[in-house]
Amino acid sequence: MPSITELYVALVERIATRLGRPRVRALHLPPPAAMKEAEFCALELEDGSVGFSYVLLGATEPLLRARLDSGAFAGTAAAELARGYAGHDPAARALGFAAINALSQQLFARARWTPSSAGDSLGDIAPQSGEHIGMIGFFPPLIPQVNQAGARLTVLELRPELARDYAKFRVTLDPNELASCEKVVSTCTVMLNDTLDAVLAACRNARHFAIVGPTAGCVPDPLFSRGVDSIGGRRVVDLEKFRDAFREGKKWGSYAEKYVIARRDYPGVDALLDRIG
């Protein structure tokens, strides 16, 4: 079975060709002092499409910043950068994923297809009272939404210092503890640390698996083929204000719209490609 990275690199090559081989305008990073909270880079294409990627894995951020200082990205074909997602260099992988997301956003726009707006960041899992919800990655802003629904929450983490029982949820290092979850929401980091297939296997009994976060901006076809049910991402709706806020390390959420793509509502990448004039 091809890896998820191989699937995406092959698919985005098709997308880029149909879009006319879009090029990069700029790579944006918040100031170094803001990185602990900002966590992302933003790749902007020449048409204004923006794709995000997580940069706080290992040495990704300093490596990426060193390359940014060289000014090597403007004018580069986005598909060329996207190929780095299938490699082993952490900065190239992050940049490649940002390119995949940016090309996906351009495809949505060119096909005149807009994902459904989302009222929350839970990717359409709609937790209910009494359900056991799993969360991949400790993402505190999502926890109150699950608690308020009256659901039980188990969080899977890689960082040992976080593993313990809290007042209203449990953080564990053992993926087997997710086997009894009816629904699971995962941060998109699983797309960069090569854990996607492992966590999907651990959550095999879940009836709904969602991947969420600003970096979940890709076309979902390869994820849906693996058993993911929905993705919740963000699309930039006010580019100038977003760009200024992002580069200054300020809050930018009001310049981007949360959306959700559910398997049941998605036309498929082939249909989107067919819509491009």
C-alpha cells in the first residue's frame, strides 16, 4: 500500500498541472519570539492562496528559517516544493505539506467550491453525552467543547510529562486506550510525524475519525481512502490583514474561516478538477 505521503505527492502533481503549475509568492513565518504560540508557517502562492504547516517538530523551525533567510522560495513552482513532503528532511517535509495545502486551497477556489463553514474546531464529530471521545494530540482549546457535551475524553500524547489523569479527562501514552472510543479527533500533526496509519489502526472501532487544525487544508481524498471521515481546516479570507498579523506574531484567526469537509458532502478531487475552466 502506498504511504499517505506518496499518495499526496502524486495527487498534488495532477492538481498543479491542471492549475497551470502555480508558483510561490512568499513563505511567511512569525517572529522567533512568537513561535511557541504561533506554531505554523504559511506558504502564499501568487494568486493569494495560503497553505499552512506545523513547524515545531524537532529542528523544523530553525532549519526552515535559515532557508527563508536565503530568499529561495519566491517564484518556485509549488509542486516542486510539494515533493519534499515525501522525503526525510523535516524542513522540506513541512514546506512540502504547506505547498500541498496551498495548492488544495487554489483548487477549491478555481473550482468555485467552498467547504461548509464550521461552528467549532472538532471536525464534525459532534460529541454527545456519555460517548467516549478520543483526541490525538493534547490540544487544550478543544477540551472544553468535549466536556460541555458530557462526553468522556481520552487524549493520546507522545510527551511523557503530560501523561496523567486530569479533573475531566485523561492523557495517556498508550494508543490501545483509544480502542473503546466511538469518535476520535486528531490534530494534523499525524500527517507530519508519520503516525497517521498507526493511530487509525488504534482507533479502528471508532465510527467517526476527524483530522483538524489550520494545517488540515489539503484535499481529503487520500485521507478518506484511509478511513478518515472528515477534516476541519481554515481558509484565509482577508489576505492582507492575515499576512500582516501573521508576520508580526499577532492573532490572525479573525482573518481565516474555519470549515469542515465531510466525506458525505465532498464531490471528490476529480469532480473539482473537471470544474476548472
